[in-house]
Amino acid sequence: MLKDTVQVNRDVLVHVLEALEAMNPYPASKEDQRFNAIHALRAALAEPGTCTWCQDGDSDSGVYATSCRHYFDLNDGTPEDNKMQWCCYCGKRLMQELITEGEDE
Ligand SMILES: [Zn+2]
């Protein structure tokens, strides 16, 4: 067992992640901290051996934030539409997570 590893209920992490993502706008001085926390949580929640590409911004956005902390800008369609099965940065299997329309409006 790794040092500094704790076991947390997955639901707890999901709630924290959702809360952090909803905190927008966030004080600019703390924005990096929020960003890092969101990335760490997404990475922790990801299935082993996969890389999750989260659509960034709104449901029309072509920008995806990857679990391995890169950004990728697709001109057209989703990673799935573009037959992307593997992350081009870390080589793991690509899972996409799209923003659902009309949630906030
Ligand atoms: Zn990756």
C-alpha cells in the first residue's frame, strides 16, 4: 500500500468535483488552485488505463481538457466522431465526457 493513500467513497469525490466545477467565477488568485484540484479529482476518478477528455466551456466547445493535463482543440465533432480511441498525449484509451446542453439556462 502506498504511503499517503486514502480510500474515499467515489460519490464524495464526484460531489467535490461538481462543486468545484460550479464555482465559477472563482477568485482569480485562487483559480490555479481550483484548476489543479479539478484535474487531480478527474484523474482520481478516471478508470485505470483510460484518459478522460472533458469538453471545456460549453456544449458547442471543441476544446477538451484531458486527464493527463493537456488541452486539445477539435475543429469539428467530438473525439468519438473523429474516431479517436487513444489519447495522443499519454497513449491511454480515450473516454470522452461531453457537456450536456441546457443545464444552466
Ligand atoms: Zn491522456
